[in-house]
Amino acid sequence: MAKIIIEIKKNPNENNASVLRRFSRKIQESNIIQKVKGSRYNKRQESKLKVKKSALRRMVRRREIEKLRKLGKIK
């Protein structure tokens, strides 16, 4: 995610509450919080190599289980 810089300077006759209010308004207008919350639970896609390896592991494990079933070692 790209960094977004928001800069607010305090005017000479402005109190801290209004500066804070202007800053929070700028943040809301830039949609920074919505973008962060939206991407919060997104997962990266696994690499093709990792997917293939896990598929091969599952296949080997299924063969082992089937072999043990035929031998009567597991129900």
C-alpha cells in the first residue's frame, strides 16, 4: 500500500480542537481508514509451487491411508 502524507498546519488564530477536526476531516476525505480496513483480511495467493507441493502431500497421505485400510490397521 502506498504511503499517503497528509499535512495540516495550524493557523495563528486557530485552536487545537479545530486543527484536530480539520485533520480528521482530511483523513476521512482521503479514505485511508476505509482502504486499510478493506485490505485488513485479504490474503495473498499462494505460489503455484506451494499449491503443487501440498497437493502432492495430500495424494501421498491418501494412498497411505488407503493402504492401511486394506491391511485392516485402521477402520
